[in-house]
Amino acid sequence: TTGAAVAGQDLRLPLRATPSAGGLYSSDLFVLVDRVSGVEPGLYYFHPGKRLLQLVDDERTLADVAEYTGYRERAGEAAAMVVYVGAFRRNQWKYRERGYRTVLLDCGHLAQSVVTTATSLGLVAHPMIAFVDDYFNAYVGVDGVEDAVLYLTLLGPRRTGDEAA
């Protein structure tokens, strides 16, 4: 969140750096942490309002999910994976049949923000759509209909010298 807008006399709405149709922010982020200094491994939900990672399951690892992606080796070597979940009901009340489209656009905007931020921190970000939908939906606990995993981004340190070869 980057600030707040005042709506009416006493309603403050959080503002974010990433654009979203109608300000409804229809994408949620989960982060699967494996090798990140200062963060215990596990699956976390990112709570944007509180700016914190909430532990969902400390038994989850990238080794669990690597074989369910199109990049097994790369996923297994990553430090973390961002899992983007589209919450379709969150904006269908407003956009009706176009709600699906706006969720996809919101997810794309959010993914670009993750890639840009990772790059600014000197990390490598590898976005991907090659994954088994049903597996990842079950992995984060969504039904694949009203909420569904739409996208993944692998994160890790930039390789240097001999490692880059």
C-alpha cells in the first residue's frame, strides 16, 4: 500500500502502487519460500494491508512443486516462488462478464510489479504459465473456479562468474 484515499467522511481506502480495475485488487499473492535469508521455509500468504507474510504451511517446499511446473530444474533451484491467485468474485459483481478479463489484467499488472521489484533488488525473476492448474489450486487451497492460480514467478539470486555458465 502506498497511501489512502478518503471516500465520504470517514472511509479510508488503501491505495497500491499496482493498477487494478476499479481498485478492487482481484489478485492475491502466495509466496513459497525455500532459501531466503531471514524467512523460514514454507508457504505464505502476502497480506498487502499489513505488509506481511502470513504463514500458511511450514511443510511446503519448492521440491514439492517443481515436478508440477514446466521448468522442474529451475523451480527446484529457485529461492522462492510467487503464486498469483485470481479472485474472480471480487470484481464480477461490478464488471459482470468482463470480470474475468479484469482479473487477468490485474494479475498481469501485479506480476510486472513483482518482476520490476525483483530486478531492482538484483534478483532474477522468471515468470511462467507452465504449471499443472489443479495441483497448484489444491496446493494453495482454492477451488479453481471462483479463485484460481493464474501465474507463477520464480525468484532467486543473480548468478555470477562460473555459476552463470
